Amino acid sequence: SATHLLTRANWDVLGYVLHGLIFVLLGMQLPDILRHLPVPLDAGQWPAAGQIAMLVLTSLAITLALLAVRALGVWLALRLALHGRPTPTALCATTLGGVRGAITLAAVLGLPHQLGDGSPFPARDFLVFQATAVILWWLAAASVGLPPLLRALERQTPAAAAHGREQRWARRRALRDAGAASHDPAVRLRALQAQREQLHRLCGSRRINDKTLRTLVLELDLEELWLRQSGPAPLGGPGPLHH
């Protein structure tokens, strides 16, 4: 349990640092790109205002195209998963939820500055600018559109209630297979391990999903860590999974 908790915390920190590092690299290059805005590939003879407008419109067109492609993929996935047509609210919320970010920046920042013969990589600044603009467009759309969509989705679908029922059922099933409750720490530790194994079996047989498994295993890990540090439990004070 201690290893699970430590691994979870370290992985969260590592992911945060790596995502932040990519945006730091972008921030180091973006000021220079903004000082020398890349010329659109087909607007070299346009006035400066027209070139900026072309850059902005190009990024907006790319964002709309990505939204359309993602909406099509989401519609197909939800159609297969739900065995029916997804509601417009679910479709829009899932589409906006796929914000472009770290992977997009990692791909575009991975382009070399120079080719093998020493000449500059063609249109690299243009690509970096467009990737950044697409991310900003998508973030703005998600920030404005997702809150009302998610509130409407919560009113329309019983997904949250179904998830709560699944958690309660999995708790009862794991507790039943672990045997009677006991205040003996050694017995309780064995019971926690039995519950953990039962939860993994339920997930392996697809009777519960990964989210439920992670939530309940985290509760077991916290209870085991508390048992090992505190010794015998106070009378009438069962751990999180026993509530």
C-alpha cells in the first residue's frame, strides 16, 4: 500500500513537471517568434495587418477542422459504446474535453532548427505559432463551453449515480468475500489484501471499471497504511471501505 501511494504521488509530480517543461520550452521561443511573426506561406506580399489576420484565421480554421474530426470520432465511439445515438450535449462536451496541449507542443518543438545541409528548417516558426494558437483557441473554447455543457450533462444522464451504485456494490462484494470484520490488525491486514484481490478480479472480469478499481484500491491502501502506523483500531472505528 505504501508503494502504491508513493508511486501515485511521484507519478503525478513527474507528469506535472514534464507538462510544465514543455510549456517552458515554448515560452522561451514564443517571444522571439512574436517579435518576428512568421509570414503565412501564401501571403508574402500582403501588408502586415493582412498577414497577421491570415495567421489568426489559419489557426482558427485548423482548430475548427480538429474539432470536426474529433466530433466525428467521438460520435462513432459513443455510438458503439452506448448502442445508440449520443445526445448533442454529450457529443459537444466530449469533443471539447480533448484539449490539445502537451503532445501537440512536443511534436512541433521536436522539429529541428536546421536541415542536414545547414539551411533553416522551412516554416518552423510558422508551425510553432500555429500549434500555439490552436492550443489557445481550444483552451478558450473549452473554458467557455465546458462548464454549461457539463452541468447540462449531469442533469441529463444518471452516470454519476450509476458510478456510485457500482462503487457501493463492489465494496459489499469485496467485504463479503473477505470474511467477518475484526479489530485484530493482523486479521484486518489479511482482509484488506483479500478485498484488494477481489476488486482486481472484478475489474478483470469487467464487472467494475478502472475508475472504480482505482478509487477503492486507494481507500484500501490508505486504510492499510493507517493500520500499520497506528496499530490496533479504536473500537467502532473501521476504515474507509467499511463505511
